Amino acid sequence: MSRTQVAKSLQQMNVVLRLETDKEKNTLHAFNVAQDYYQQQKAKLTSLQQYRLDYFRQLQQEGGNGVGARHYQQRLSFVAKLDKACEQQNQIIAQASVVADQRKRQWLAQQRKRQAVEKLIGKKHATLQQLDNRQEQQAMDEFALQRLLRNQYFAG
């Protein structure tokens, strides 16, 4: 392979590297967004659970003070709604976790692609260096041969 061909191939690979790097940035961003959403949903669940606990404690205190049966039943119904909301939030968290894991796998796969292109570029640079070294050595050999022939011509 000629130096020109290797250099052209290297230019093309640099374009591919830029594209793969952009894709990696995009997949990382998507992973970060998914991870943030997952964390936000977990925080919502924690708040919801804390609110439920506080509400239930308040209900118990009111129950000890002799609250009417109808009022107590309404409060228990609300606690049941909070329980349902917690269940729904757990489902949202499970889905968010799956999405975040998918995004992470996509990002890691894209990272490996970029690294593979970088490795190929490194090999192309090494090939170019070898070709340059070989060309330089040939030029030095040619110069040395010319010098030797000149010395022999003038000496003889």
C-alpha cells in the first residue's frame, strides 16, 4: 500500500472517528438523562412514602382522640390511595431502571466502537511512520551509494 493510499485511508478514518465520537456523546447524554430521571423517580417515591407515613401517624393520633368512624374511614381510604400511588411509582422506577440500563449498554457499546476506530487510526499512523522511515532509509542508502560511486570514480 502506498503512502498516499494510507494517508487517504487515515483521513477517512478520522471522519469516521468524529462521527463515532459524536454518537458516543449522544449516547452518554441519553444515559445521563435516563439516569437522572431514574433518580428523580426514586426521590418522588421516597417523598411519597414519607408523606404516607406522616399522614398515617397523624391518623393514628386522631384515632386515639376519638375521631368519628366516617372521618376515620375517609382517612384510611386516602392512605389506600397513597399506597396505590407508591405501587405505581415503584412500577415507574422499575421501567426507568430498565431504560437507564439500556442507555448505559448503548453508551458502552458506542464507546467500544470509538475505541476500535482510534486503534485502527493508531495502526494507520504506525504504517505511515514505517513507510516514511523506509523512504528515508532508501534515500539515505541512495545517497550513500552515490557517494561511494563518486569516491570510487574519482579515486580510480
